[in-house]
Amino acid sequence: MEINASKRGPRLHVKLSGELDHHSAEQTRNMLDTLLKDITVRDLTLDLSGVSFMDSAGLGVILGRYRILSMRGGHLTVTDLPHVGRLRHRGQSVRRRVWITGWS
Amino acid sequence: MDNWMELTFPSLSVNEGFARAATAAFAALLNPTIDELSDLRTAVSEAVTNAIIHAYGNDRSAMITLRCETRGPKLRIVVKDTGCGIEDIELARRPFYTSKPELERSGMGFAVMEAFMDSVEIESAPGEGTAVTMEKEIGRARGD
């Protein structure tokens, strides 16, 4: 997984490129958490336009980062959620739930 | 059965991508759409990941079998392990349930398989292993 990050004030923009599955999840999680050690980060945008594949392991990585940001009163925005975002639960797409509620 | 292939590989996370690629290559014989291929790749990835994490607890010497069969426009995929088995299949299928919350799993593995495949059957016996059988008709989106 390749990560490109840029920070402006409390806003961190991270572009992920590669496949986000169980195999790459731990490395991705560690890289994101290193960036989130900076407690001035309040708003994280995860740009997944370069992610060619993602499964529920990737959803787990996203939800975990959402929880970290929520605990510090921050926000997570996910853009270009891959195919797995089409999954629907209780009539609502994962894509929408991740965006609005962090899928709680 | 028109055609089939079977692969056995060790329970290594790097083989999740291999299983996806092999399934997609075999499924290409049925001329699937891009979305159908993505459905198959995602479902297989979930089943193989479950075997690695839950059935074998990351025992890297254990083996996983992936079998794909075509029958007309239908593709059947079987992912089989000889690991610890599932004690409560209904609980395991429940969205957001995970037996390993410490691993930051989303608990959506079986929900993903069920969403992207036409059918998902789980056969499991504690201490003996699990076989996940999934089917999907290919070409329906094109109106074949």
C-alpha cells in the first residue's frame, strides 16, 4: 500500500494506492496511526481513488480510524470508496453509512 | 459440470490476492462484466481471509483449497479449510459480529459474500473445518 499525505492546519488529506485487504491492512493501519499521532489533526480525508481492491478488512481499517478521530472530536471523510461500498445493510449502502455516521 | 479448477495453497495472507486473481481468471471464461468480476473477487477474498484468520488462527503451514466450477452460466466457488470450524454459524453470519474484535475486523465478511453472490452455504464442524460454497449466475446484468 502506498500512502501520500498532506496536511494543512487541522486537515490531513491521505491518498491510498494499492489493494486494501487483510494482507495490507496492518501496514496501512500502522502508517495511518503514525500520521494520527499528531493530535492537531481533526479532519481526515481518505482518498481511495487509487485503491484498486478493498474488502471488509479495509472497511475495518476505515472504521478504526473513524473511532480515533471521533474520540478527539474530529471527522473522517472517505472519497471514492471501492466496489465493496455497494454493500447494503438495513436498506442503506455502506458508502452512505461510512460517509455520514462512520457506520456505527 | 462444464469445467472446473482446484488450487491448494498455504494459509498466507499474500495468497488472498492470488486467490482473487485465480478466480477472476477462471471466471473470465464466462465473459463476466467488470462489476461481476469485482463481486467474485471480493467474495473470494472474504472467504479466504476467514480461513486464514479464523479457521487457522494465522497458522502459516495450514492449507486452503479453492475450487471453481462452471455449470452453464453459473459459477460455483468452494473455499475449504481443515481448521477449527465454526461453532455457531448463524452468529458468524450476523453482520458486525466478529469473534476477534481485537483485530479491528468489521464483522462484515459473510455479509459481503451474501451481498455479492446469489447464494452462500456454510458447512462446518468444530475441530474438522469449514467449506464455504458460493454461487453466482454470470451474464444476468447483460441480459444473456
